[in-house]
Amino acid sequence: MADSANQGTSNPENQEPIDFEAALAELEELVGKMEAGSLSLEESLAAFERGIKLTRECQSALRSAEMR
């Protein structure tokens, strides 16, 4: 089964973090898909895991901005 929760994702875990706006946009897209109920359980779990990673990236970017 294809992992459609990560479609359009050009940032595998071993690459540099994506910028804040891109991370937030992807996170909003994942939330929309999960709320719509259009994902299988496996896809929902993958989307959740990706969402956690994106949330952490956004939080890190915000902390860095606060320190400037």
C-alpha cells in the first residue's frame, strides 16, 4: 500500500529541516486529511508521526526566532 500521508513530502528524515512556512503548511494539510477521515489507519499513523516531527521543527524554529 502506498504511503499517501507523505505524498508531496520532499524532506525525508535524513535531510535538512524544511522552513517554518513549508512545515506549517504540510502540517495543516495532514490535519485536514486526518479530520476528513479519508486515511486508512496505517496512513493516519504515518501522518500522525510526520505531524509530530513537523510540530517539533516548527517549535524549534520559533524558539530560534525568539532568541534573536
